Amino acid sequence: MWPEFVKALKQEVVPALGCTEPISLALAAALATRELGKAPERIDAWVSANLMKNGMGVTVPGTGTVGLPIAAAVGALGGDPDAKLEVLKNLTVEQVAAGKQMLADGKVKLGVAAVPNILYAEACVWHGDECARVAIADAHTNVIRIELNGEVKLKREAADAKPVETYDLGDATARDVYEFAMRAPLDSIAFIHDAAVLNSALADEGMSGKYGLHIGATLQRQIEAGLLSEGLLSNILTRTTAASDARMGGATLPAMSNSGSGNQGIAATMPVVAVAEHVKADQETLIRALALSHLIAVYIHTRLPKLSALCAVTTASMGAAAGMAQLLNGGYPAVSMAISSMIGDLAGMICDGASNSCAMKVSTSAGSGYKAVLMALDGTRVTGNEGIVAHDVDVSIANLGKLATQGMAQTDTQILQIMMDKR
């Protein structure tokens, strides 16, 4: 099982610039432009309902503009088709201006695709009567179709297009994850330290107060004003939330993502970093706590849909609770207890699309994680007699997956309808 864990971490914990749903469409547009070989004059784009929900209200990095159309435009005009989730990392001021002009001229059309895929992005770029089309499905960089002027250059079923190094955690348990993180050769997981570096830089940028709802900076000002106590909890909240502020507010710094989401990567990283600094953990201890956090987050997310009505920052924060519990010497008993308490606390928090307000959910989830850890260290947890929580943590996780997969399907439809009615 350990090789599968390494594969999972390497596949799911990767740098991403900007919210990954609009970035997926930007990548499709960049790939289509490369196929076309000419500067695009107009763009037709289609996305799945869930991707529409997650891309409607979020700022695209480097543009200062919200939404999927600008992502498609700048992806086509300046995206790096080989950079995957960092497709927009080299945008110039001129390319951004040209993209905004395309929108102003009505040259970018966007619609909801009639597809069964939860995650789907398709871009068709035009120059005169020539067009190139690229479709991505089921994972943010998973190309399933390329066409040039009606000729199919690539066509794969989504399942066949997934990375060669795919992984299988179907038989894993939370304890398996814990044992791996604590005992795996350090050189096999040392790369996870990059999560601390990238996401800490985002937190520092977010503390400038220039991005999103500037919640992290606001909390810091309230500490200085005496309205919020200074301490470890406040540090967890301010730094984790500031990173999300910057990421959702369009900062041109990459996040280390988890399961295709920068916010999930931030939620799985920054609380662990804050606690590690508090206890003066050495680098190996930090690396193992980060590996535990990120892999628990991936393990839980494999039980969920790729996108759903359940806010997956909550499950990423369950990973962070595991990492924090370990740093505070709670061992596996505290890890499992904290996760169970968080399921009792946060199950049902909805995802109503990526936006600046995601930083609020990040803050809420980070706070819940630390609270659950403190309870676990005191021998207290939400028990298996309450709600969807079971006595066994893996059963609790499975129950959460059933809720997201089956119970919240209509919720997801209703959320999107409410959002579309606001347009």
C-alpha cells in the first residue's frame, strides 16, 4: 500500500495558480490555441454545471476580473499549454488587456455542457473559419478530445485518459495512512515540504490586506485592537485564512493544491505549519505531519465526488486536524477522534461556488479542526451514537461520502439554480 500512498501524494499535491475550475478551462483554451497555430479571434466554451458553479464568482489571477470567460480568453491568448494548473503563470499585461477586449467585444461565449461529467471544460478557439477544440473531463488536466477543423486528433474515454501513475486507495484505512506518514522513508515524502513553502508565501501575501475579503488581515488588526486574543488558535486562523484570501483574490502566486483544489491544499497545510512553528518542530517532524495531513485529505476525498455540494475544504481540514494532533503528541487515537468530531461538526457545509467567501469556510474549518484536536487531547469526541458519525473513523468517513454522493445531489442542483438566477 505504501507505493500507492506515494503515488497519491505526488499526483494530488501539486502547484496550482488560481482556482482550479477556471484554470481548467484556461488550460483547454491554451491547448486549443496551440493546436490552431494562429491567434484566436473568438472563443466558444462549455463547462459542466459543477464547473460553472465553481468558476462564476472567482477572480482569475493576474486579471483582476471574475469568472470563466476571462479565464478562457487569457488562456487562449497567453496561456502556457505545458504548464498544466499553472497555465497562466506567464501572462503579460498586454495579453490580459487583449483578453478583456475580447470580452467587451462579445467574442467569448460560454454555456453549460450537456454532459454527464461532474468536471468538464471545453474550449473551441476560432480564427476566421478555422477552429480547434479541446475537451478536459473528470480531472482538471485530463484531456479527452482534441479536434482541428472537425478532424479528430485525439479521442479517449475519460477513464482511459487519466495519468499513468494513477493510484488506488480503495483498501486503505486511516490507520494505514497514519503508519505510512510516521514510518515511510523520509526521502520518499520530503517533497511535501514544498506545500509549506508555497502556501506560507500565499499567507504572507494575503496578510497585506489587498485580496478578497482580507479576512486574515482583518483578524490580525482585531488582535492588535484587543478584540481577539493573541495565541495559537488566532495564528492558525489568520495565516490559513490569509492564504485563501490571496488565492481567491487573484494573487499571482501558486498554491500547493490537494485533490485539485488550492483551497484544500491551503487548509491541509497552514494549520499544520502554524502548530509546527508553535511547538518548534524540526523539519522531519513537520514533513511527516504534512504528509499525514495531505494524505488523510486525499484519502477522504477519494470517498467523495470530484465536485459536489459538500465544501471539500472541510475534509481537507480533517487532514490538518490529523497533522495538528500528531504534532501535539496525540498519536493515532487523537487523530481518529478529531476526524470523527469534525464530521459531527462540519458535515453539510455547502459549496456554493468558488469565490472570496471561500476564505470564510477555510477559517471555519481550520477553527473546527483545532477545536476537535483539543477535545481529542482531552479524551473527548463526537461518539458513534450521534448523527452520521460512527464508532469507527473509517465508517464515519464512508458515511460522509454517502452524504455527499447521494444525499446532496439535489442540493447541488438547487445551489446552481439560485446562482444562475442571480446573473
